[in-house]
Amino acid sequence: MRRMTARPANAHQARLLKLLRDGGPNSRAQLGDQIDLSRSKLAVEVDRLLETGLVVADGLAASRGGRRSHNIRLNPGLRFLGVDIGATSVDVAVTNAELETLGHINHPMDVREGPVAVFEQVLAMAAKLKASGLAEGFDGAGIGVPGPVRFPEGIPVAPPIMPGWDGFPVREALSQELGCPVMVDNDVNLMAMGEQHAGVARTVADFLCVKIGTGIGCGIVVGGEVYRGTTGSAGDIGHIQAVPDGRPCACGNRGCLEAHFSGAALARDATEAAQQGLSDELASRWETNGGLTAVDVAAAAAAGDATALDLIREGGNRTGQVIAGLVSFFNPGLVVIGGGVTGLGHTLLAAIRTQVYRQSLPLATGNLPIVLGELGPAAGVIGAARLISDHLFSPA
Amino acid sequence: MRRMTARPANAHQARLLKLLRDGGPNSRAQLGDQIDLSRSKLAVEVDRLLETGLVVADGLAASRGGRRSHNIRLNPGLRFLGVDIGATSVDVAVTNAELETLGHINHPMDVREGPVAVFEQVLAMAAKLKASGLAEGFDGAGIGVPGPVRFPEGIPVAPPIMPGWDGFPVREALSQELGCPVMVDNDVNLMAMGEQHAGVARTVADFLCVKIGTGIGCGIVVGGEVYRGTTGSAGDIGHIQAVPDGRPCACGNRGCLEAHFSGAALARDATEAAQQGLSDELASRWETNGGLTAVDVAAAAAAGDATALDLIREGGNRTGQVIAGLVSFFNPGLVVIGGGVTGLGHTLLAAIRTQVYRQSLPLATGNLPIVLGELGPAAGVIGAARLISDHLFSPA
DNA sequence: TCTACTTTTTCCACTCACAGGACAAAGGCG
DNA sequence: CGCCTTTGTCCTGTGAGTGGAAAAAGTAGA
């Protein structure tokens, strides 16, 4: 089913759509308070938006003591698809035009199975969401992939952990399959957009969003806009050297942050500790599950296991050291920590904070909150929905 | 003498002024080719600019085979003052409205003597330039100081190497003294703007400009605009840890980049080497000059002194390591190396390049030029003139 | 219940920026 | 010397947008 989603005809309409998206239903008068337009002009633009079907009239607005007014809201039938492709799992969610999550499902999947297999999975999940009555079709989709993306074309470029994806026309292919506009971005950037839209970063113009999952990446927001760098690889901090002559890394260097701390590194370290008999807690989990992941380390740490806590602290120190450098360089107004290892929680956060507050200059850290992300695994898909809505709610 | 410099009344006029600044004299027709305005509208705006006196008619334009046309140019009497306050010296230059340097003088001076003494010096230098007939007065001035600045107010904040400057209202005070608008910024940001306007970074939107002088700093340009960070301390990379548990630094930490490589550190290392008799070349210079600076090291290196070359290579490696991290994070389209130690030239550059190209990922370094600044000590003052002209050539 | 006051919406006339065509001025070229 | 091109000037039409007046529809108090 093809849906003919209209686009705003001018900047005023785009502005109005974003106000309605971020502020929910509003009367014309309330919109007038937030936008710098005369009542007459506003009425004209709203009427045009009503004609396109992008927005609809919707009951009476709460009275402010005068003539009753009708609410205007984004068409409640609009649906966006948010897709977050991780290294080891896929998240898919449906939102309405106000970016409220209507349904969210997760499925384990190795990204290395390649774009064709992954897309099959994504489409199956999207179909499932449709089948459960949440959507009849999609008006747009945002996709996050765990690697650098040539943003304008929506094509992954030289992604280290995604063999087979290099140069694959993700945007084009998915747009074809779904029959709607698609935008593609790095998963970390989408997490940053998610936390900016609905999470801890709502009021901050310049911030960093560090995602510690299978790998480590960092979303950079400058003046409210995601910064992607010259070739789309900005924020690729996993291969910054954290330990001189440290562990060998898949990238060919030694001592990369990612080699010393990440979901993958943590799992390996924990396994080693369990095998060496350093931790009964980890050893028993190893036997039970036939392997260890970051989740096991988190659980062991929560149970007070000293080895697990040490691993987290050690990794937090390394990460904090790198972040301290980034803070000195970038002087953000906020640092958000998120990703799969958020379960490591405050032990990790404390270690990172200690390093940053100790190593960076007071002027940069003086009023710098370092916090965990608020949205957890939803950040990516919300960010994806936000990405496509930003695109569709801009003049064509 | 107070000069009543007009300001553009709207964005079109601002645009025209910047075209004339960056492209020199142009006929109305040529301007029309570069701006998206009808000929009639263009004529009106040009006429208004002529009325304000900001631009003047100036002879005939080169014929393109039709009716002859008059050139329009920025008022040749306009004068900007560019001031670059370094840690150990002050640069002052006069430019015309096209930012061509008409005169440039340098005077050694320790910034630690405080704002009052430094301003006395700056005003004396400005008076000297005036006396030599280069200017009758100034229409605006840009000032660079070696420390973080709260940009909107033009006030240094917590500058580590500038005791006595914290909170001093530089912009206000100098505006009073000079009788013209003043803008203040970090010296490194101005160097970046200088190289962007007239140097190697003319065509690049996102780049880094690393200045290695008495200290080390980095100008960050995002989308053609200088990024200053939340508190104005962005680019303060001198205190990023380059050596774990390395040398103690004035900031209280250990292993800061600045403690291991900078003009000051280099002078100290060279002195040590001379005293230990590791290098005859350096020792003889030490005796001759009664001390050593980065300039001596550069000269010794140029003469083939192995110790001097080692010092430079070692420092370049450290710096390159930090820059490699920044490149991974920021993914710039260009890295410019400048500042006092540019004299160390290609030995330094080679060491930096080696580290960056080895440590950062290919996608970020693939097409990344790392070059020396083109303007040398003029970059700062040109950047300062550019700063104030950007301000004055924007709608009031 | 009636009156006075608000809030909101709709309608209309007026302003202003701007585009684009017509025309004049001033050159080159065969 | 005539024709074409380029440039500058004038003039009018158009459409965006403002702001006031009036109508519509409510609340609060006498």
C-alpha cells in the first residue's frame, strides 16, 4: 500500500508541524503564541495543512475563558517506523507523528549475516507490528546501523563490524520495500537524537552521547544538530588509543579503547576471570549459561562480586580517560552514557565521572552533568523516528 | 576621533558586503551573478549601501563586451585593527575592509603583566600604526587572547596563563579606548579564522587548527563557523593526557600534552640536553644567547643536530597521538598546524602525520591533509580582523 | 438573566519586498 | 555604420504578510 504523505510547502508549515510534533495538540491561538506570524497568516497556513491531511481538527481545546477553539493535531493515522540495527540484535518500533512509541519489538540477530538477511528480519518485524493493528502502512522510516554512513545517500561506508554492508544502498532498498521515504544514520547519532528529543538532553544545545555496546561510539550534537564529520565517521572513538602498547585490536593497532572496554571485551575478560577461578559468581554463571556476556557481569556486580566490580571500574576508568580528553576538546554541556552496558549502572558512571572530573579543566567540568541515558533501548528507535520526521517535516 | 560606521540594514546588504570583502571590487552585474536577487532589487540595495558610505563607486569595471559598468568596492578608507595577544608577545596589524594587511608590528611582552599594561602597549602600537599614515581611525577591532573567553561579552574566564585577566572586561575597555566596536576571542580560534579566510582552509567546512606555541590549543570549525563550546573553552587540548603518569603539569595533573611538548617544554628540554652535554650545537647556542627557546631548537635541527631532531620527533609523536584521537572523534576535512613552533617545520609535521595516519581509521584519514599554516604570525591578526568584520557586516 | 469583558476566529484593506519586462545607454565586431 | 551584447534604470504586477475591525462564542459578576 502506497501512502501519499504530503510535505510542508514552506518553512512556516514546517515550523508548525514540528511544534505540533513536539508540543502535541494545540489550538490555533496557542500556536500563534509560539510562532512569529500574524493570526491571519497563521490561519492560512493551518488551513493549507488541513487540506493536505497532514494535520486534522480534533475536538475543542481547553478553554482559556473566551470563544471556544478547536484543537489542531497531527494526523493521528500517520505512522513512522524506527529501526535500530545493532551488532547482535534488531529493534523495530512504530510511532505516531508525535513520536510516541506505539509498539516496540526486539529480535536477536547478527549484523554480519548481511543486509539481505537483516532486511528480511526487519520487514518481518514491521509486518508483525502492522498485523497487530498498530499501523496500516508507514509514512516514513528511520534506520540506524552500527557503522559510518554516507548520510545524504544513506549508504554505509567501510563499516568495520558489518562485512557485506559496505556500499549497500540501504536507503534506496528499504524505501523500495517499505514504499515510503527512508533516512539512514549511524546508530549512535540516532541514540543522541533520541535522548535529545525525549530524554535527558532535551534542553542542551551541545552534548556528547557515548554508547557503549558491542563497540563504543559517540554521538556529537552541535547547536542542536548532529555533527557527522567530513566522511560520516565522526564520533568513532572506539579506536582512540586508551592504553599505550595495550591489547591488540581488530583494527590492527594496539590499545584501542574498544579492545579494553566494550560489551565484547567485557565478556571476554569475565570469561577469563571465571576460568582462572578468580570469581565464584562469574564461574557459576558461566556454567549455567554456557558463556558470559556483559549482562552477566552486571548481575555479578549487582550481587557484590569483587571481580566483576573491578572489571567495570577498570573499564570505566579507561573510558573516562578518553571522555576526559573529549570533554577538554569539545567542552560539551552534557555527557550522556548509554548503550547495552547501561546495566552496569552507577559503578560505571562513578568511574567515568572520577576520571573526567579529575583530568579535565574546571572550566569545562564545572557545570558538566555526566548522566546515564533515560530511554535505554528505546533511544535508538525514537531517534530514528525523529530523523525521518525531521526530514518529512522540512520543505520539500 | 569617533567614526560613525554604518551597519547593513538587512541580510541582502550583509551578503553584498561580505561578497565585496572576500571578492574585492565588482561591478553590479558581477555581484548579480553571485547573489540570488533581481537586478532591480540589487540596484536598490547597492544604492542604499552607497548612501551609507560603506561602499563607494570606483572607476570602470573590466569590459565584458557591452555597456561599460562601474566598479563597486568597500570604502577604501575603512580600517580594522587586528590584535593578537600571545603569551610572550603582542601582534597588531591594520587592514582595510578587504582584510588586506596594510601594516603589522610585533612587540615582545609578557601577558602576565596584566591587562592594563598590555592594553597600554596595544594602544601605543595602534597609535604608531596610525602615525605612519596607515589609518586615521579604526572602524572596528578584533582581539585574540591566549585563554578561554566568554564570547558574547568578550571577557576572559579562568585563563590559566593570564593571571589578572579573569573577568576583565576586555571588549568593553578596549571599545572605550579605541572608540570603535570590538570583538574578543581565543587566539587559537582567530588563527583558525585567519587560515580560513586567507590561508590553507579556504574551501573546507570542517577543520581543526592546532596551534603549538607557548601552550597548545586547537581551533574547531564546524560548517564554516568557529565552535566555542558551552563555556568557551572548546579546543583546550593542552591538558589532555598524552603520557600516563607523565610529567607534572602546572594544572595539577600529570602527563598533559603541554607538559611534554610546547614552546615552553621544548625550551626546557633543550636546556637540559645542553647542560648534560648531549648536544654541542645546543650547548653553543645556550652559551651565545644565555638561554634556549624553541627557535634555537629549530635552528639546531636545521643544522642537523640529532638531539634537537629527537626532541622535535618525540614531541611530534606525542602531539600526533593526541591529534589522532581528535581526528577519530571529529573527522575533520583538514588539520592545520601552526603557532610559534611552525619553524620546526617538516620534521614536526612528519612525526605528527605518522602518528595520525597510523592510529586513526582509514575512513577518517583517507583524504585528510595535515598541513602547516600558510600565514604564520599573520594568521592571528587576520583572523581578528575577520572576526570584527563578520560582526560589523551583519545586520544590526 | 442580563451585561460587560475575553478570547478566538474570520474578513478585508493596505503595505512592502521583489521579480521581471521594457527600454535606454554604451560598448564590441564585422 | 548597422547589429548584437552587456549593463543600468524605470515601472508595474504579484504575492506574502500585517494589523485592524467585526463577528462568534465563551466566562464572570450584578
